[in-house]
Amino acid sequence: MKNILAFTPLCLILSNCTQKEIKENQFILNGKIADQDSGLIILQWGILSFFHSDTSIIDYGNFQFKGFLKEPTRAVIKNDDPSNRIDIYLEPGKMKMNLSKMNFKDFTLTGSKSNEELNVLTTTLQSVSNPDSILIKFVLSNFKSYLTPYYLYDLGYRNKISKDSLKLIFNNLDTTIQNSQYGRITKGFIRGIENTTAGNYATDFNALDIDNTPISLTQFRNKNVVLLDFWASWCVPCRESIPYLKNIYEKYHSQGLEIISVASMDKNREKWQTAIKDDSTSMWYHIANFFQTGETVNEDVTFDYPIGPIPRIILIDRDGRVLGNWVGNTKGNEIDLDKQLDLLLTN
């Protein structure tokens, strides 16, 4: 699924909108920024294929954003000053915001119940020495909150809760929350853990490769050993591992090895394609998940396999079972992978 990344300058409309003027699932954020009469302000919301970025013109200290949401959604509002960046929650309906040019963090936002939840949680986190204990308590006590899957993912990603606890908590969330944007991300993160655990069957995906040709894991089932190589053009260790990958491909391809390189968080499509050409790796398969420009492709891969860290290699046998998961470009990883390939392909 391709992402629509919209950088749309919004004309400032200062008319008094009534509730009837708001369409279904529409939000209107009216804002006022102290000590700044003109300039630009940016609002970004959503994730992956739901990501949007809009820019509003500040007119005599006033600005406005409009958009559409199906659910309360985490967002960022910022300007060209790196220190002026705050997280908020948008909701369908009318909202009002007050900011100060000198300090965005000293803001008020009305009209969003989820943002009120965020304010309470943020205040609590600032007052304790062990914020993770507060976050764990929050996710265990708020199964119907749109904030919960965001913080549940964060706790799991930072290894503050076990995989089993992560799954147990997620499975107890309200169905609506499980199917929310961050609910899907968290569910995918859980699958990503399972898809890198030796002995588990790798989840199939359907994707389009660099030539827009369909590719799936099942097409290799019972025929090939598959090496999934997660990398990016900007990742130095990833590029340094290319000679080793070429070596094993040349050695084992005729015996049934296929490599699928997955570009993860690459800068843009052009950088990705240029790196493949420069590294002369077009002999094996190449797909991407999403780019830093906001373009999202092959969401199955994005949701079902780890986004980072990279480089990462996952080895899958002919039956579709995960045999190993190696992170980083090290000699030890190469030795271990060589042993696995010898066992699989030379006997």
C-alpha cells in the first residue's frame, strides 16, 4: 500500500465554524501562538500509510489545520526550531490550541479527551523516579485507551516487559484499540518477535519487488532456503556486509539459496535503487517497506517483521521455519551463518 504524504499549505480561515460545518471524521484545530505574528507551523499525524504532514500559515498569531481521522491519533506540532516540538492527540471534531513561540511545551489544547489523558500521564511521569513502572501500570489499567498500544509498544521495544506479557496485555485490550493504528503496529511488533525466533514458522508476506513483480515467501516453500536481509542504503555496516552476501550467494544459490533484501527505513526510493546498482546486487530479490519520505510500500513486511535494528539477517528453511536471526555485521555472525548454510545446502 502506498502512502500519501501531503505537504499542503493551508489557508488560514478565521471564520467561526459551527459544529454542523464539520464533516464526518473531520478535525479542525484552531490555534493561537503568542509573540509570533507570521511564519509557518507544521502538524504531522498518523503512521505508515496513514501518515500526513500539513503546513499552516501563521496570520497575526493565528493558525488552523483541517484533516480527517477515524480515531484519536498521536500527532506532532513543530516549527523550524528543534526545541519547539510537542506530542499531542488529535480527535475528530473542533479543538483549540494556545502556544508560545518561546516554548511550545507550555501549551494548552482543548477538545481532545485523549490529549487530556496524555496531559495527566505526562504530569505523573515527570514526578516519579521510575517512569516505566507508571507506564506499566497505565497499560494494565487502560484497556480502552488509544494511548495504551503506543506505550505498550514502547515498553516492548525497550525490553521493559517480556514477550509473553506483551502478548497477554495486548490480547486483553478492547478490540477497537487492538485494531487502531498503534494497535496494528504493536500486533506487528509481536509477530516480528515471533518471526525472528528460531523454531517458529515465518509469516508469509505478499510484496512487490523493485521491478513491481509480486513476491511472497510461499513461492519458495519446499524449494528454497531463504535469507531475509534487512538493510538500508544509509547503513554503513549493511553496505559493508555486501561482499559477504555476494560470496554466500555465489556459493549456495545453485544449491537452493535465495536472498531477499528488504530496505528498511531507507531515505527515499532513488537512494535505495542507486545503492542496489552501485553494489551490483540486482541478481537477488529486492523489496522495501517504507521510506523516510513517508512513502509506505509492502505493509505486510512492515507489520510482520522487525523494522530495526539493522543490519539483520533471518534464515528460513525450505519448510518455512526460522533457523536463526543475526543482528549486526560481525565475523561471529558470518561464522555461525556459514555453519547453518553448510548443514542445509551441502548435505
